[in-house]
Amino acid sequence: MHEKAVISAYHSRIGRRGGLKSSPAKRASARAAAHKRWGREAAAILPVDALADSRWYSGKGRNAQIGLWDARGRCFWVVSVNDWMDPLRYPEPGSRRVRLKRERHFDEGGTFSPSREVG
């Protein structure tokens, strides 16, 4: 029982959270390991402090590769275009939906990682 208490104290001191708990450090470590396995180099990500309000940035996101930084909302605004197919009219094209979406910065747990300013 004593060994278990020592190990538990060590893990709490280094900040490890096990099991199904998610943390930014675990996500970053998993992404780095996947990039290493796939032979990709991690792209340089601009930090939040280096971003200027109402400027466009290119990078990688879930919905788009270009986003407008909103400093007040601390998010990127991206335009997402989705084509919906209607099975009854196939192969005719279906409706198209254009939406404005928000994506948070990658370092703050979001999905958009800006690499450079556009313009």
C-alpha cells in the first residue's frame, strides 16, 4: 500500500492525469507521436499573442484553411461550404450550404492552427 501512495504522489506532483481524463499535454503528445509515425514535421504555429485582430491567417483547420482572427472572441471565423446530395435526384447536384463558423486556436484546445498572415 505504501508503494501505491508514493507512485500516486509522484504522478500528482508531475501533473499526470491518467485514465480517460483528457488534458492539453496528452493531446499535444498524441499529435506529436502521430506526426512522428507518419513522417511529418510539425508546422510552426503562430501563438495567440502574435495574432492581430481582424487579420486573415492561413493554416490548418477542421472546416477551412483560411480564418479571420477575432481577438475579442478569441476565435477564428471561417467560411464552410457543404454540398448535400439528394438521393432521389442523383446524379444531379444537390443543395449547397455556405456557413460562417467559429474555430478556436489550436493552443487553446481548438482546431485551427495558423501558420502565416495572409495579405
